[in-house]
Amino acid sequence: MRRGIAVAAVMVALLSGSPSWAYQAELAPPAITEAERAEQEKEAGKKPFPLGGNVSLTQSLGAGTFVEDEYVRRSAYDVSLSLNPYWRITSMMRLSAGLSISKAIVENYDSSATYKRRTLLSDVSLALNHFRLWEIPKTGIRLSGSISFSFPTSPQSRYRRLYFSSRANVGLSKAIGPVYLSYSLGFFKNFNQYTTPAVSTSDVGDHVILAHFEGNEQLTTDLVATGGANTSFGLLNMFLVSWNITDRLSLALMYNINNSWTYTSYPKDELSSPYAEAGRGQRDSHGGVIDISYQIKDYLSVSLGSETFVAPKSADNKSFVFPFLNLSNNSRNNTYFYLSVTGTY
């Protein structure tokens, strides 16, 4: 019954720092667990307490930590606490919130930790989930849906001058014996103050010089645009396969692909890559999770796995990049290894 809890909590801790991935962890695993729990409680004639939640403590280690060359090594070791309280409105509908707090044990620019032991907050999320909107007759395939919002409490979102993000999601799932299959499609829209990231000069101090190609743009008295382009909207696809090896041991594979578009359009000129195309800026990424979880108690589980986040294709667009355990460029910390302990009420 507890399949997917650990995967969900770990994905919250690892991915919620980025606005475009802020809700990725809420796609399938929590819905699977809550739907199964609701069915069992209904059959037993038991009315659950309306409030519940997940708390997860995760340690993650970047693959860049193991690079032998000290000049290119990028060590990454983070500890995260993920909090996900929820309210059961009905047996199949839940209102949930999410926040993760992470501590970077070492200096790690891949997670915005520019100095040791820096504490970082994720964005705060609020989601309304329905775990069974409809079941296709005679197939056992269930349709679920959710509406989510994210608010800018993370450094990344504040730098992008994000007001808030919104997302709508639909999912299909089916159990085949001990195997659970799920697919989810989400559309997100960001609402930013400006089309580019910006930094307040009062925040960085007088000792920092802000500069970028073709010069800074002064947006207000103390706000400076530093270049780049904010993401406007995008699509998120997720595939999940979970196998209950035993009643307590499970193995899960999760694959995500993210396509997002910026506010800004770009022409193709003599400085453009031969593989580039003119038009609205597009950013594509994909990644995978390999997770093995063990249910110690009904309310306590432990999970060990890896999470990878890379561009779908190589720089020359000639080959695809493998999304699981990708160690081809360890120095960039494309892959993280994690150990997570999750408590569920």
C-alpha cells in the first residue's frame, strides 16, 4: 500500500528548488498511495482523521564529488528536510502544501550554495489533488487530476522575480499485479515581474559589480537586469513504473521530460549555432530516478536511489543523453545519489 511514498518525498527535496520543476514530485506517487489507503479505509468502514502529512529527511551526494582531478571536482553534499502536510477533503480529494529546507554541507554552485553550510528554502507549493476523477470501464485505468500553485520563497525564484507559478495536471494509472504504471502530463505557467532575471543592488552590497554582455539594464533605482531570459510556460511529462518485490520492498523507475519556453524570442544570425533555430527560446531537459524503498513500519520507510537531470540531446544535437545514472560528465553533478527516511501520517 505504501508504494511511492519515499520516491515522492525525495523528489520534493531534490527538485522543488527550480520553478519549472516545483511540482514535479506531486504527479503520481502521493496520489497512488492516498487512493489505495482510501479504498482500504472505506472497505474497513474506517473514517480517517482529516489531517495528515509526510516528513522526509534526505541526504544527497553529487557525482562531481568523486572526480579525481581536484581542479574540476565539484563536491556536492546536501541535507534536506521536506514537509508536506495535507487535508483530506474527501476520501479521494486532498489539499496539500509543500516546503523543503536544505543545508549545503560544502560549497556547491550546482545548488546555489555559494558558501558552506548555507541554508536554502524551496518554493512553497499548494495543490488540490483528486485521485480518481474517473475510471475507464473494464480496463482498470484511472484518471486523476490536480491544480497547483507555487510561491517564490526560493533564492532562484526571487532572482527570477517570480510572482507565482500555476500548474494543471492530469494522470493515468493502472495496477497489473505487483506492478504499478502511471503517466502524467502537466502544463505550467510562470508569472514574473520582468522577462529577465534581476538583482537588487541593495541585496548584493557595494562590493559586488553587476555586469553582463552588452551592458546592464537599470530597471528601477536599485534593480538591475543581469541578462538571460525567464521561463514563461512549459509542459511536463512523467512516466512511473513501480514494482512491489515484497510487501515491504519496492523498486521504482521514474522518467521526466520537461519542455519550457521563455518570454523572449531570438533571431538566427551569424553568431548562432548551426543547430539553433530562430523563434521563442526553448529549454528542454529530462531526467530519471532509480529508487529502492523498504517499509520499516506502516508510518516509516527508507529509500536509496539516484536522480539524474540532463539535456535530452548532446551539444551537437546528434545523439540522445541517457537519463539514468549519467556519469559521462561527473564534474557537473548531473547525477545525485540519495538516502532518505520518510515518516507518514
